Amino acid sequence: MERRNSATSPFFSRSYAGYTRTQMMNIAKSVQPEKLSVFDPMAGQAHALSSLTWLGHEVWLNDYNPSLVLLAWLRSRAVMEEFDELRSRFFDWLNTVELPSLDNGELPSAALQFHEGWLAPHVQHSLSEYGKRVGHRRVSELFREEATSRDDLFRLASVVLAARRLAIFSKSDNTTWLKPGGLVRESNLKSQIKLELEELTQWRNEILDRYGAGIFKESTSRAHFSVTETKHLPSGFAEKANVVVCSPPYANRLDYSAMWAPELKVLEALGEEQVFQKIKRNQVATTVTKGREISSKDLSVLAPDVVRSLTDIRDSSEYASRSYYFPYFALFCLDLHESILSALKASKSATKWLVFIRDTTRKDTLVESHRVVEFALEESGYSRTVESELDIVRSHVGVSRKGYSKQTLHGLAQREWSLSFSFAGEKNAG
């Protein structure tokens, strides 16, 4: 399917951190012959995996960012099958919703005003009124009763889908990381939602044209959703999954919440209180290190070679090594370790893991993120298989900084791992 360059939402074209074509081929090899069930504990918007439900696979998807789980939900087979009915009921409901308008003088004119935040005041006001009509149940609660909450989920997902029509932002040197502020547009909430739903309808029609009118009706497979910190997953959430697939965040010192600020800020305005700050502080690879102490005892759960790298960073004479870079990398490794252990408890029947992860550096110290994953899985009875591969990545955000970054021992290339693990013993799902 052609990339939709004009789309406002990343829903329509993967922009960052989704699975590459090669990685998708590896996933397909692992699940295709027997239509095995798949679990992704760090799914993001599940650009690829949520669509596996179209092909008859059962899928369990978790992410700490509720806006991304809403986008993954929109893409799932059950929602796509019911889409015409959901959209029709939504428009009937939306026509009954009265929102403040620029046209009738309820709100000040937005013409040629500059605003420093993510949402102009009139948009914030409209979203707040819209959220009151939906009701202030958290997205995580709605997903726990997904089958009976689809109308409310659709009402929230439709606005999140339109977030980049509503928010004010500009792009940084890495075009997926965004900055707040800019000229205010006279955004009418209802019209912007309808425009984005037209895009979604067209996208669905293209799927039907390509794969056949029965693509969403040929199976009864489902996607199951959770909105949880990965290190606190409910035990047994994906207990029937056969394969775990995940691509953890990179320890690249960039704030992942800034990638999705429009979606998060819109969801926050709808009533998901403090969601942006919670994700910024608690996500894996958080850049917030202030007040978070790490002891040698804390690090003892990690692979010894990873601990040595962290100690080298802590003891380095380079700028801010002890005050910022050591706690940053240490928190990343500890959170990733806990997340893998939590995902293991959530998927007790899984006999195979596929993990796509990139090692990163701090000056001349290589932080082998893949060893965090490998150590946790091997301690839990899994063995790395011969299908595991190492690739060298020469095009990434760090390259854009080469003009003002000193060359280091490891150069500009990054090491990306496609890791495959299998469980040799007898699995006990109980």
C-alpha cells in the first residue's frame, strides 16, 4: 500500500519504531504456518501486529501510552468489521453534542495568534466539553470491558486520530520528535474529526480493494488490549500466547513522550488526567532522572557485563556522567529488565520470543541493551537460537548530530539485534 504523505495521523504511515520489512518477515516465519497467537508487551500503535487479526491470529497488545492502544484498537479486525456501524452511531451521537464555537462568539478569535503550548485555549475548551459528554472513564478501564465499551472507545479514538489536526507543534532535527507552539489555527473540533474519519474510511476501503471484501469477516480472531506499565503487567494477561514479539525503546536519550505529544495532550484534555507527565516519567527509557537513586544492589540483577558498562559511565570524567548519564542508562536497563520479567509472567505459555533491540553508546562506552534482554530470558529458561542476527545501522537520528558531536570509539553506526529465543523445557501455564 502506498505511503499516504498527506495524512495527519501517524496511524496511516509508520513513522518511527515500527517493525521493518525484514523484522516482519521474521515474525511471519514464527507465526504463519500454525497461526500462532502473539503477544507484544511494548506494542506502541501495533502498526503491524494489530493487523495480524485480519489473518486469523489471536493477538495480545499492551502499551503504557493509551493513545497508541486506541490507534491499535482502530486497526484490529473486530473494529474494522464493525466499522460502518460504529461510525454511523458515532455521527448520530456527535450531531447531538453541542460544543463552543469561534463562529458564535463563545470563544475568542484564533486568527493569527501565537500559542506556546500544544493546544490553543479554544481547542482545549472544546475538547474538555467533548470529554464531559463521553464521560471520564479512563481508557484502561474501557479496555477491560472492551466488548461493551466500543462506542465510547470509538468516540475517544476518533479524536486521538485527529490530534495532529488539532495540536500546535513543529518538528525538531529528528522529525518524529515534536516541539510545542506555533500559529493558532481556527480548528473546529467536529469538522476536524470528520475529516480524519474520512481518511480512515478511505484507508479501510483500500484494504478491502486489495485483500477482498471478506478480509475482516473470514475469522473470529480478536485483539486483546491492556494499558499498563510493562513492568506491572497483570499476571496471565496473555497466558494463551504462543509467541512474544517486542521492540523495546532505544536508550537514545530522547523523550519518547514527545513523539506522541499531540495524541497525549488531546487525550489529557478529554479527561485522562496528567497522562503526558505520567508517561514522560515512567516510560521505559525515561529522560527524567532527578530524585531517582540507583545502588549497586539494584544493579545486581543485571548481567555482569552490563553492570560493568554502567559503572564505566558512572566513573567517567566526561560531562554529567555521574549526575545524569549513569542514572539514565541504569534506569533504562533496570526498567527493561523488570519489563521482560513482567512479560514472562503475563505469557506463561509462550515458548518463543522475538526481540528487536538496538545497542547504544555513551561516549566510548557501549551499553549492550540486548544483553539485558538476553540475560533475563536465559535466567528464565530460554535459550538464544541460531536465527538471531546482528545488523549494523548507519542511518539514524545520531547521524544528524555528527556536525557537533565528537567522534567516539564506536563511531556513528549502531548495532541492531534481531534476537530469537526458545524454551527447551516443559511449559506450565498454571
